[in-house]
Amino acid sequence: MSAYDELIEAEDPVLYLRLGGAGTELSPGGGRALFHGSPSHSHLPNGDSATLFDGTPGQYVEVPDDRSLSVSTTGALTVEAWFRPDTLTFPASEGTGYVHWLGKLTYATVNQAEWAARVYSADNTEGRANRVSGYAFNPAGGLGAGSYFQDTLYPGEWIHYALVINTSPAGPSYPTGYTKIYRDGRLRDQDALADYSIVPGDTPSPVRIGTASLRSFFLGAIGKVAVYPRELTAERLLAHHVVMTST
């Protein structure tokens, strides 16, 4: 294991996928990931392997549903990953021009929406050029409560991403909890679940990487996906970033 792997496993995630293999991968927590569509390989800043997706429908990784991957199980969840867009305009997008590159979200049947990570194409129709966001949904889907950053992105640039969803009251601004988003270990945005009346639930949707709803597909590389049954602090997330980029 690399120093990064050792650090993450010491944090006791309920799911940790290095995404350096093919076929199937077993998380230390017991979750089994199945690779679909034969994605290729790339390398993270520390030289570890990552999974390279070509952006075509059908190429993704899937982890079966487990209660530990739902916010409603513990009241808080942190989703962490490294991702590298290899384009600014994604060929297999959805909605107004965005890709769900990671999430627990299914539209094929009702009441299977929980959370998702999203990146917008440069040509989306909402003026959200290459916005990176994360959302919490009601089980029935619809609009989600989310946080985002909208920086200039560069194809081939690795981004350390973390989405926090916490359902604990946190003062008058966050009476039913909040979402937070981090880039490279630094908090960029925080928003209230109450803004969209979000009450997260446990659904049978799997976790997918490279897509979420099977309606859009990511073009680029993703590695080191971790899900924690609590909110990680900014200090811990920054420590993860430092270990990856300094080795």
C-alpha cells in the first residue's frame, strides 16, 4: 500500500476503492466493485493507479447498495475522491449539460435518489461552465440541496474532491443540516438542506463511479473513492491532499 492508502484506511471508511484494477475490486470494508465496459488505467499524482473512463455509455464501476452508504444511517456522510476531467465539454452529458461522475442515484424507478457528484460542461445552458458540485436528494429525486465551486478547470488536472452531507441541526442557518464541498482539502461552499426541504433516506440504489444515473458518463480518470460514516474535518481532508501530492 502507498502512504495515501495507509492514511485513508486508518480513517475507517465504510467504502474505499483504490480503482487501480479491473474486473472486480474488494473494499477493505467488504463492498465489492464491479467494472463495466472495460475502462483503462491512468496514474494519480503519487504514481498510484486510477481508472480511466472514455466517456462512452456503459463504462463505469458499480458497488451494490449497502445501508452504510446512506446518510440516513449515521446522520452524516463524507464522500471523497480524486478525479481528472480530460475534456471541458463532455460528449455523454445529461440535463442542461452536466455529468454525474459519482453517486448513489437511480432514475429508472422511483424513490432511489440519495447523493451525487456533478461536473458541468463548458457549454452547458445554465452559465455554469465547468462548475463542480455535490448534491443531497430526497428519495423521490427532483431538485437537490448542493454546494459547489466554479473555478477555471484544465483538462488533465487532478482535483481532490470531498462532499459532506450532515443532517444534524447547526444553528438557524442550517436547521436540518447542510452540505459542504471541498477542493484540495479546503472548504469552498456550505449550503442548507432546508433550502430544498431535503430529508435524505435509505434507498436500494447502488453507488456508481464514472456515472450515477446511467444517463451521463465521465471522460477522464477517477481514483481513491472513499465514503466515511461521519463528517471529516477540514484538517483531515487537507492532510489527505498533502500526502497524495507530496509523495
